[in-house]
Amino acid sequence: MKPDYSTLLDDATEAFIRATDAAYPPDTATLSIADQRAIYDRMCRAFHRGYPPGITATDRAFGGVPCRHYPGAGATVVYFHGGGFVVGGLHSHDDICAEIRAVTGFHVVSVDYRLCPEHPHPAAYDDALSATREISSTLQHPLILVGDSAGGNLAAAVCHATRGETLGITGQILIYPGLGGNRDTGSYLTHAAAPMLTRDDVLFYAATRHGGHEPAPDPSFAPLSDSDFNGLPPTLAIAAECDPLADDARAYAARITAAGGRAHAITETGLVHGYLRARATVPRAKDSFSRICITITAFAHREWPFPESP
């Protein structure tokens, strides 16, 4: 049965979708890469909320990767932006990172990893790994890795790759991540025509990331394909209800829990992919952003803010 988005989405979310579609039409993924980036950049500028009072940022490299550092104290948040590995950068999530810095008080570093198709996998993964390692050796521990959409994939991949290293990672927060789940089942089909992100969009971005030919599953690009979920940091995996990627977050948390680790999955009712841009206008998105910041703070203090699994 196809979902009835007229009942799942509230008025505020519908208004957010209309505003997004006006700036970033639903067929944008069919355009040239250059056009996609130009349109995405314009949309991000339209939604940019500026910096909270007293927040500053400086562009610098970590591990040879361009980054933006929002200085703070006490811990460090490493942020990987979304955009299907094709669009986005330091500008696209600039205000989100500034607000995380304002709410938590911690250092925040946004990582400007290389994009596809010019730099196919594993370029973005290599950049994420290199930047995280130098951030760990340069800024304050603990580290909390945070990423949305494609960035959630990178955060998880880094956590899988660095088990056993003393990087000081005490938690990861994955926001509507794409983690390499089965695209022929579950939410990928139920929400194949969801607002903001469709299954066709997911397939396009996956093909672009791998130059048109997707290799055999590998945890560096599909963390759900890993055979070992031991030793991962405490994890919050957040799904948007109306999103083809929703099952990835739930499946990932379940795999960690089954391996004896700590993971909590949240499905944000009535929200859509990309809802972080709606955190000021959609009450549900505002509540989710607050949960994200609360969890960042808890992970930094090595606290578990969710009920223990039975």
C-alpha cells in the first residue's frame, strides 16, 4: 500500500517541502552535475540562517582535507555533510554546524570531502578518515562523529575502519543515513516516491559514486555490509519516516545491538529526508535537532541518554 503523505505530513512540513521544491525542483537529479550543484547551492543559501551570536569559524585543513573549524571547548564534533556524495560542501551545512557549536559549546569541524563523479569512491571515504585522524590528534577529545545522509554513511564507515585506534571517538550520530541497505525491499519500495528523496534519486547517487558500476559490498562504502559490528561506539541512528532510506538507520542500530553494543534507533514521525533545514520552521524537525544536540552532549560525557535494551 502506498503511503498517504497528505495524512503523514503536517502543514509545517508540507510548507517546507514546497519551499524546497521551489528552490530545488524534484527532477534536479536528472540535470548535469554542474547544474545540480548550482541549484543545490542556491537552495542552501535560501535556507541559511546565519550564525548565532558569538559564533565564529575559520577554514583550515585537517589531514590535507579542507575543513571549517567552529572553535569551542571540551570535546569535538566532526561533521560530514549530506548531498549524495555529489553536491554540498562547507557552505551547505554551515549554519547547522554553527548551531551545533552554539548549543553544545564544543569544537565543531565540518569536513569538505571530495565529491563524485570527479572523485569516485573511495575518495570521500579516504578524506573522511584522514581528516578524522588529524582532528583527533589536534583538537580536544572526546570526538563525536555526526553525519546526515551521505555524511552519515561516512561517519559510520570511519567508525568501522578505526576500531582499535585511540582516536577518542565516544559516539556517532547518523541522521537519515544511507548505509547500503537492500534497495529492493522495505522502505526503499514503500517510500520510493517520497517527497525530497526518491528511490530513483538513491540509485542515481549510488551509480554516480561508483562511476556507474557498483563493486561488491564493502564496509567502506556500505557499512551495513560489514560482517563484524563489535567494538563500535555508542550510536544514535535517526530515520525520517517518509524516506526510502529509513530502514537503513533501523537495521544498522539493530546490528550493533545484536553484537552487544549500544545503539538506539529513532524514526522521526512525519519527517522527510533533509529535514535539518526545517529545524526553525517545522516543530518536529526542531525537536529532532534538539535530540541530536542533547545526544552529542551525552556522548561527549560518555553518558547513554536512552533506555537500555531489555
